Amino acid sequence: MAQTVGIGNQDFEVIRTEQYFYIDKTRFIREWWERGDSVTLITRPRRFGKTLNMSMLEKFFSVQYAGREELFQGLEVWEHEKFRKLQGGYPVLFISFADVKENTYPQARKQLCSIIRDLYRQYRFLAEGDLLNEQEKREFQGISAEMEDYMAAGAIKTLSKHLFRYYGRRVIILLDEYDTPMQEAYVNGYWKEMVAFTRSMFNSTFKTNPYLERAVMMGITRVSKESIFSDLNNLKVVTATSEEYADCFGFTEEEVFTALDAYGLSERKQEVKSWYDGFTFGNQTEIYNPWSILNYLDVQKLAPYWSNSSSNSLAGKLIQRGGKGLKTTFEQLLRGETITTEMDEQIVYDQLDQDEQAVWSLLVASGYLKVKRLQTYTTDYGEWKQEYELEITNFEVRVMFRNMVRKWFSGAGIIYNDFIKALLMDDLRAMNVYMNKVALTTFSYFDTGNRPSGAEPERFYHGFVLGLMVELADRYVLTSNRESGFGRYDVMLEPRRQEDDGIILEFKVQDGEEEKELADTVKAALVQIEEKQYETMLVEKGVARERIRKYGFAFCGNRVMIGRA
């Protein structure tokens, strides 16, 4: 009989004692320990077993679990006598920043201090005997949600010292979701304050802490060394392209197929693969996200479990408010193509609004994109570079992206759908009515809000193009900014069905000096379509000239006028 699938269980002890479905990842314990790195930072997408592996480390090494060998019997790590002797041998501090999701810096700081306070409460026995002197006891009792910055910065180091004196062994520190406060700080506008606070804490905890045996930090992103890790020169960083621990997070294809066999789902292997396979860590390909696999084993129905398990708002916001270059590149990804870009796997959060490469770095770290190929080379000028070939991870993520684009126009709702219908029916009057309503409702959503002059029409209409691409994918192949004839058209809709017309769209922002009316801008757009012979590509693909419709879109602020050749 197959084991019960316990959805959402991240406590290793509960999973083992209740005998819930579990894929053995205890080799991670052995690999990590034998590497001997002082501080290890591991990044993996959300819901990829990071917290469960941290819980596993805690239960294995913590003195509080000494003698709990039943938790590990039958697992890979227990086959090695050396590691059986290590079990339960160290004081362990297990900390999680998962709940630090506040809107303001004072609230976030208070939450972080509360986490440290609760950690101290777990070890209140240290202050009850003669281990600490009176001054140390007063400082112990002074750890609170309102403590001063200097106390908060050194609190974990101080607790490590007390535990070392009590147990006679240095401390293992496990910090889960270390980057959650950073992401919230970026989204809510208190990045600089959070960086200053965490930098001091990390320096004290992980660099100048003589009572530290080893440490593991886990999160989704690798926050830049220059921001919070500038003082840490003892940090081993493991990202999606690193070889270390490549199959220790997520499920391998062999593990997934074995599980499907156990649950009587052998005939479903290929459809499960098409939905949930595709993650790549180092040279390890064919990695499946465990959250979707567990949910699939539980209900035995295909659905976007992982992409719906948490907010995708940051990724959506960055693409939505990105400029023409980012959006047109994103079109390639939605079409199933790859993109090639230089990229730094460190995430510089305060550059996300200005740096397209930083956005791709975030999407790779978050699991939305995967590295298909990494090429490292030196230019003729002696400059060292890395180029990443990226693509959407799998079908489940593609579904997520399509739903994300649809939500951009959710404010316009039925109006946007009415525009699509009017376009398909070649109803120019209705197109003008509905397009103006869509622009009025959603125009500002595509703006970063950083310019006093207001929103940029390009940000809107390239987002609008992505919307067309998603809604018309079953009837048209949509391309934009491609060469055809003697120039580069804005948007081309190539029909998949013989009975449908080909469509060319040209966008122009009104030039106040040369074009007095929007109608003049429309005319200029239509003239450009004819002069540049943009229909050439459609004709070459077999679309009759009389079945090619050409539209000029003129923008002035959030006003739009559409004309037809």
C-alpha cells in the first residue's frame, strides 16, 4: 500500500514518525558535512524542499534529538558509521525569516527582533542556573522586539556563546528564507534600511562568531554580496548553475517515475513529465518540482499546483512595468523560444527597475526560467563574460505566465475581450471605442511611477501586444519588432487557419510638432506600413494580399485612435 501524501508538511520528524510519503534526501547531510564549508548559502525556487532539508539537518545534528536514530534508520545517511556517530552531537539554532512580510521597515525590524526573542525563549534555561553572570542574565532578559540595533545585531552570536559554554561544542546555525525580508523591503520601499540592519546581523552571526561550527542559509535568491554579504569572505554560494547538491532539492525523474509506479500511475508518466519536469541545477537535468508532484500523487489530477502555491506578483510587476526590450524578449519566451543574455546570478534588488538582466536573474532564481546552456568566454579585449541561454521551465510555468498577462487586463475585464472580438470581426468603430476604454483603465498599470511626466505609451502597448499574444494564441502566431520588407513592423498576426485574415498593427506616439491631430498620426502609421512593405512576410507565407488587414494605432497619453488601410 502506498504511503499517505502529507501536503504541506515541512517537519522531518512528523513525516518520519507518521510515515508520510518521503523521498530520501539524507545524502545532502553527508555531502554538506564532508565539504567542510564554514557558511553555505543555497538558493532554490520556492516549494523545493529547502525548509524540509533544513528540518532534516536540525533533527540529525541537534543535541535535542540525540538518540532519535529511528528518524534516520533505513535512510542513506544511516548506512555510514561515521555519520551515525555524529547524530545528535551539536547545539543547533534553527531560524526562519519566512514570516517577515511587513509593509514598513519598523514593522519588519520588530518582526525580526521578535524572531530572535522567541529563539532566546527556547533556551531560557541558560539564564536560570549559574552559567551566566548577573550582567549576562540582564542582557539575556533584555532581548525583546524593541531592543536596540546593536543588541539585535549581536544577539545570535551571544546566544551561540552561551550554548557553547553549556554544551562544550560550537553551534550549527540554520537560517531558512534569509532573503524574504530583502524581497519585502524592495517591494515596499525600505531596501536601504533593511540592508543596513541585516548586514550587521549577518556579519556578527556568520563572520566574527568564534562559537560557530558551521552554518547553512537558504533562500530563493542570491542577494548581492555588495549589499548584505560585503563582510562575509567565508561564504560558499550554491546557485541553480552550481554542481553541488544538484539532486538534493526537487525530485529526479527516476524518483518521480518510481513514485508513479507505487501509486498505480505508471501510464501517466509522460503527461506528468510534460507538465512538471524541466528544472535544471548544475548538470542535473530532468528535475521536477516536488510541490506539484506531491499534489498530483494526492489528487491524481494535472493542475498548476506550484505556480499557484504563492504570489507571483513581483515577477508580474517587473515584466508588466518593463520597457519595450524586456517585453519583446518575453514574447520570445512565450512562443517557446530561447533567449540569450549576459546575467549575474547575484540579485541586486535596487536595480530591478532599471536593469533587464537583473530581471532575468530573478526569474531564473525563482524557477520560472531555466538555464538551457551556460557559456563562459573571454573577449578579444580580455573581458570575462558569461552568456546564459534561457527558456521557460515547463508547461506549468507557461500556464502561469499566460494567466499573469491576462490579469494585467482584469481591470478592463469584458471591455478587453470586446476589443479582441472587434479586431477579429474588423469592426473599426468598436475597436476604437473599446481600445480607448482599455487604455484608460489599464494605462497607468504599465508605468513604474518614477517619472513626473507620466506613463510611457510604449510600456502600455507592448504589454497590450503580450495580451494579444496570449488571447489569440490558438488562432494566430504573433510576432513583433521583426524585419519584413524594408523595415521592422510593430506587430504581425499570422493566421493558423486558412480562413482567417493576416493582420499588421503599427503603433505611433503623436508628434506634437508634425502631427496636429491623432488622425495625422494614424495616417503616418498606415503610410509606414505601405512604404516599408510590411506585408511581405505574410505574403511569402501564403497569405493573399487581399486577406491582409493593416491598422495604424495613434497614441497621445492614454487616448488612442485606430485607422485601417
